[in-house]
Amino acid sequence: MHIEADIYATSPAMTAMLCSKNESVAKTLMLLMELLGTYSLPPEATYPIAYDDTWPEANSFETMDDLDCQGDQPTPEKQAETRYEQAHYKCEPATTIEELEAVARFAKSSSYASFRTAIKLARAGSASPAESLMFAVLGAPMRFGGFGCCSLPMGGLLLNYRIDFDTLAVNMSSGIPYAICDLYCPAAGVDNEYNGIGHELQNARIHDGNRNNGLKAMGIHVLVINRDQMKDLVALEAFAQTMHRLAGVRFRYRIKGYRKRQATWLNTLRAGIGLAPV
């Protein structure tokens, strides 16, 4: 849409394509996950992420509320990461996979190769930057540096998947009627839950325990991934191996230098949401 001289308004899908020019697949993927998800990062995060900086800066803290920083957070670096993981707003998805694919059909230039590739990897339904990161690390093909869980049968990994409880599960969960799984693997019967700072509050721990009892009554395994484990490639590999084993699929690397690829992939994904490398 032409607004005035040299000023145009574009759709979210078109804007994503323009922003992806000459960018990496990982950073483009994190942008698409946000546009397809139900969260939005604050406007002040835009420029730091675009210019490969961290957000917020470790020395730029103001008073934080309960969800920004809780418990033992002794260093500015931990405070910065904790605050960032929680600093997002709930919203409706800005675009769809179909809209992105339609725009990609016109993005023939090699400058937009990352955009075309990222669309194939992206999924709708993420509710936070941390969920997008967890999905991209565990789900992406091994050739990129992921752990390949999206290739498992029955859809691979599903974001924020609802499981309705039967009577036994409702009773075991003290009346909770259903659970929303952060990252569900149907073939393995595994719910991967990211435990950010909000889950460390006492009421949240009680609710999580009841909810997990309900899932266990439904025959579903619950794997909890915390902030430190999201930076630990060996731990993440163990989560992926567990899902493959439960799905009856052999976990095997068919590439050389896989750990280096994984480290690069993880750090580039983190840069896409303003987090420092590990």
C-alpha cells in the first residue's frame, strides 16, 4: 500500500520477506515463529535484534516484577536473560503459513533463500520466544544443527497441543480438565515443557504437579526443560534421543561435525530473539 512519497505499508508476510534479505535461516525462522505465534516482543527489541545485539542490555535494568526475576539470580547476565524470556505480549498471529508461502513464490532471488527455507521449518502456535527456541532446536533437521524431531511420525512436534483428560486423569489432577502441551510429540507420547521463571513460583509448581499427574494418567511422558538445559547441547540431545526411542525410531547422526553445527544453530537462534551466545 502506497502511503505517500517513498513510504509504503506492507503485509506482515511481505515485511518478513524484506527483513530476511541476506539473513541466516535461523534468525529468519525465529522471526517467522513470532509472526505465526501468539506472542509479540516489545518494540524496543527490534533494533538490537536486527543489528545482532543482545536485548535488554545487562546494565540497563529497572525495577522488575515477579515474572521478570525470581529466586537466585546473582548475575546481570542471568537477570538479562530471565527478563527477556518473560518480556513478551500475548496477541493474535500476524500471518499464516499460507500467506508466507504465497509471498515466497515471488521471492526468487538468492538473497531470499533463507526466507524460503525458514518457511519450510516454521510452525504456527508458539506462545513465547522460549517455546520457539525449544521447537527450533529440537525439531530442525540435523543438517542445520537441530535434533531432527520434526521428522518423527504423526506430525513430529506440535506446539501448544491440547489434550483433554478422561475421568481418571481429571481426578489425578485435582479437577484440571485438560492440558496444553508446550511441545507435544505424538509418536513418542511426550510433552516437552519449558519451565521459565514463572513456573518457579509456588502456586505454579503446585499447578504443574497436578497437571503432570493428569498427563501421566493419560499415558503421556512429561519432560521438563529448564533455562540452563536450553543452553546445554548434551542435555538437549538426551531429550531428542528419548523422544526417538519412545517413538521407535533410531536416533543417528548422518553428518560430520554435528556438535559444531548444533552450537552454531543454537547461538544463531538465540541471536534471533536477542539472547547472548552460550
